[in-house]
Amino acid sequence: MTQLRGKSSAALSSTTRLTLYLLLLLGLSLGSYPSYQAYLRYVEVRGEVDALQVEADRLRGEAAIVSQLRAEVASLESSLAAIRWPEAPEAGGAVWLAGELVRVGWKLRNVSVGKGEEGGGLTETPVTVSAERVSYEDFVRSLEAVKERRVRLRGLKLSADRKGDLAGEVVFLFLRPSGSLAVPAGGGETP
């Protein structure tokens, strides 16, 4: 009977071990399935995060370009606001020009205003000045004086006498904006 007991105890022990091993394998296989699903979900979310990171980096680059462009626009707008445009020739600009030329040393005979032409956002109005006498030095100085106010030399018909003084006609071109130059406040941002 002891032999029987020993055999049944050994059989029971090996059956118990086999059952435990089977339960362990079953537990591992069932436990690994949720872990595998979690791993797949992790890989999927990681791919989405990587794609969002790439998009965020791209948008950061674009935002840097936008801020740089806004700074350039603000600089250009401040330069535009700083331009000293002459008055329209028919509204006092021709009188200003004649006064400026006389101040520098010109002796004038006549000043006449031509018809303005629009082009490229600017109106160009010719003003013809008939000079009785002007020295070459005064002529050059006067060009520098009016250049700051966007008045350009368009053409001239001058003759020099024995002393080197000039006489004849000089055509100045007044450059003015065709429309209003409203500069938005805040560096280019519009409401």
C-alpha cells in the first residue's frame, strides 16, 4: 500500500505541477494579449505625436518668417511715413520751389505749372522755371535743396554767359502720391 501511495502521490504531484504549468501558460498568453494591444496603441500614438511634432516645427519656422516680415513691413511703413512730400505745385508747391530757388541765389523770370500725370502710384507734375541768372554753384546747391522733398530735375535748356552764370529754362518734376498713403498703426497689422 505504501507503493501505491507513493505512486499516487507522485502522479498527483506531477498532475498538480502540470496543471500549474498549464495555468501559468494560460495566464501568460492571456496577460500578454492586452500588453500587445497596449504596445500597438503606444506605437500608433507615438506615430501621431511624431507627425504633430514635425507639423509644429514647420509652423514654428513659418511663424518666424511671419514675424520677420512684420518687422520689415513696420520698417518700410516708418520709412514711408518719414518721406517729406512736396505740396502739390498748384496748391503752394510752385511757390515753395520759387522761394527756395530765390533763397539759394536764382533770379527768376517766370514759374509755370504743367499738367500732372499719374503712374505707378505717383503723380508727376512738371514745373517750368525761367531763370534770368544763376551761378553754377547756386544751381548745384538748389538741386540738393529740393531733392530732399521729392522734387527732381526733369530737363533743362540753359546757356552760360562769359562769367559762367546760367540762364534759361529748368523743368522740375514734383513727385507726389496719387492716393492717400494711410499707414496702418501697429507694424502692418490691420484691424
